[in-house]
Amino acid sequence: MPASKQPTSSNMPPISDEWELPRLRSSFQLHEDAVRDEDLAEFFDVKFYPYNPPGAPPVFAATSKKHVVVVRMVPTTDKDQNPCKVIQMIRDADSGANNYTCCWSKDPDTEDPWLCVAGKDAKIKVYDIRRGKLVKTLVGHGGDISDLATSPACPTTIASASDDTTIKLWSLAKEHDKQPCICILGGEGHQYNLLTVTFHNNGRYVLSAGHDQIINLWALPEFPKEHINVPIVLHYPHFSSSEVHNNLVDCVAFYGDLILSRACHEDTIVLWRIEGFSSSDPIPGPLDAPTPTDMAKQTRSYFNPIPSKARPAMFTRLAQFHTPDCGVQFYMRFRMFHAEGRHPILAFANAKSKTMFWDFSRFGAYRDFMEELEEARKSGSGQVVQKPSWLLIKRAKKGTAGPAHQDAAASLRAAAGDKESMVSASPDPEGGGSAMATLGNYNQDTLNHWKEMYDLSNPAGLIRPHKVQGVDGSFVGRQVGWSPGGEWCVVVGNKNRALIYQRGAREKGVATPVT
């Protein structure tokens, strides 16, 4: 498989402050006078084009019931200028079309951008975006297609997840024109409708999940580069569990070799790992996948088939990120921006008009800061420790100035991993303090606030968002998209509305919706 170039800090646009989280820059909406009444629905998916050369303005596609809107981001610091320019809008003329998902690809000959779109009619339609024309249609699923994903290792290989309980791998290469379906992941993998599918960054592993609350990991074989008459069929996944969540799972993603997932009704995104799994190890073959000999077993794994004292579980929860106010909604997706040399940022929008962000670099920086404070306490040197600017001081609640210092010290020691020692420092009852503060200047409310947002020591705890941005009106978030360089974040949802967030922007504003 030809590898596509992954974004790195050297070929991405600069961001003025890596610690800055995205700000709301603008929004747009498909107006009723721009589409037919029967076409009105909501944006269910958004994906940025990942193959632009360095320095080119980012482009994204948003998928609605009958429409695909392709938008180019225009660099501007003018708060009155909308940074979104619609460069293409395609309407699906099929009477049964009701599209939910999209993914990008490339013409294998010209490398012109292709966009794959799918949904209720069980077809994958491939469009040439420059010309606005349908290139080909992939048929083979027996139910709605809920999710599409492009292999990071090969832009002409895509995966689809369907209500027919299978994941299909498709090749858009010319040699597979007569039989584009090259692999089927099915058999004993899933029992009910699928909702989500994603690739590992190396293109050799796939995650799938859906209504049966099962999350599967599949190791993919090498695919033939010539025509095949019959697709390769994998009957069993290499890892399978229904124990991570207690309800239908509508979003999964890799974060390196770790996994992020969420389920309806749980109001959390879970970070976890498959014990023994490493993408640097040799890829297991189809026959290595564990078979469900014990149907009552809820988790089975090729990577740690027999738990031991050293590795007592098949998977381990690492953290839970709190996403309140999702209600009974499902088909709500998060997206992690993760590129070499840049801060990893998780984004998610709930059912109450709020978008939430977590900067994963802050977790390590917070831990280091607390350890430095504890080291200064132990040394008794009075060393001044610089506080990160994003750690905000909270004013102490009235009446906590006296005894609070012992609780504050205990929290400080716990965060630094020291449960034995005592601290004889007094808190700051007014919640004051500058960027340079000594141990004991932080009141209990401040320490608790930091702990709720940045302390990963308790896997069962709920990590609050590092930033929450609300918008006017009733907005239900469906999907998040990040530009390859992480400078733009787009959230789409109901009422055919898209919210545009920007990092490194010093001006912000909501522009007139575009049609």
C-alpha cells in the first residue's frame, strides 16, 4: 500500500500558542431557500481533505440528507469576514437517498479529490469534487451504511460499517474496478447494526462498534494488488468486548495504540487500552483470531488470551472524559486531533449547544507542576515554582480560609503521589496569586478545580472539559472535524448548521450564514 504523508509540525501552519484551545470563529447554515423542503435535515458528518500540500487552505465536506457542501477555509483576521467559502455543493438526486457519512479519497490516476458518501440506501457514491460529478457507485451492503473511513496508509482503500452487521473494505484502484470489495469483516464479529468504524494510523487495524455494544479490533491481511474474484472474509476479530460500555457504541477512535470510545446514555468518552496490543509487533493473521468457544465470555483477545499477575486483564480503563447533557441522543461523534509535534486535542459537542475540548498535553504538564511543588515543599528551600497560565485560580468560598490549608495540602500531596508527609503552609483565602506562586498559595477550591480537570490518577473519575463553548439556539452536535494542521475545528449538527472554531485566532465573530 502506498503511504500517504502524515502531518507533522514541520509541514503544518504555525499556531501562535499551542496551549490555546479553539475559539468560536463563525458559523454557517443551509438556508431553507437554498434547498428543497424534502431535503431539510441535519449535517451528520464532516471530514477535512487530508491530502492538501503544505500551506494550502484547508477544505472540508459536510454531509446532509441530500446534500454535500464542500468548503474552503479562507485565512482572515477580520472578524466581520466569514472564513468559509463554499466551493462545491452536490445534491443526491436518488429518491431514496438519505446520507449520513462521508470520507475522502483520490483519483488513483490524476490524484484529483474524490469524496465517498453513503447512508440509508446502502450505496457508496464516489464523487469527483472538482467537477461535481458521480464517478462510481459501490454496491454490496444489505442495510444502511452508518460510517465510512479512509485508510491513512492508502487513500484508495476505504471501510464501511453497515446495519447488515458487516464491515466491508473497498478498493478504488483501477485493478479492482470489477470487484471493488476486497475484504469483508463479518461472521461472528457483530450481532446488530453497526454505527462506527475507524482505521489505525498504520492502516493494518480496524475498530468497529454499534448497537450490540461490542467493540471489535480486526487485524487486516495484506490485500492483493491485482483483480480478485471473491473478497477475503474474516470471520473473527482479534479482540472483542462488550464490557467497555453498557449501551450502544456510536464512536470509536485510535489514539496511538490506545482507544477512545463513547456510548449512548453514558455521558462519557472512555480512554482505554487493549493489554498486550502494540502496532509495532508483527500483524497477526486471520487464523490467529480467537474463536468464541465460550459464548458467555464477554471479552476475548489474541493479544492477552490468558490473563496473568503481570497483566491481569484483557483491557484496562485509563480515563473518562465527562460529556454531560447528551440525553437520549446517539450518533454523536467526537474527534481527536493528533499530529506529530502538536498538542493532542479531543473535541465533542453535546445535545445542549455546547462544544467541549480537552488538551491532552495539559495532563502531563499538570502532573509535572504538582511534582515540582511537592519537591519544593520537601526541600524546604522556598523555591518558586512557575504556574502554567492555563491553570486558573478560583476564589476561595467564604469560611474556608482557616482549616482549608490542611485539605489543600492533602490534595497537593495526593496529586504528587505522597500520602505520608505533612504540609505546614497556609492557603490563599482570597484565591489570589500570580503566575509565580509558592507552595501553599492555592486554596482548596482551586486545587479541587484543577484535580477535576487535569488529574488522571483515578481511572473511574470524570475529567471535566478544559474548555466549554456554548452557542445560541438549540444545537445537537453530530460530528467533529479537524483540519490536518489543527488550526480549524468544525462541528456539525442539527438544522444543517456548522460551527467553525479556530486556534491561534485573535479575532472572532459570527458571520452571516452562507448558502
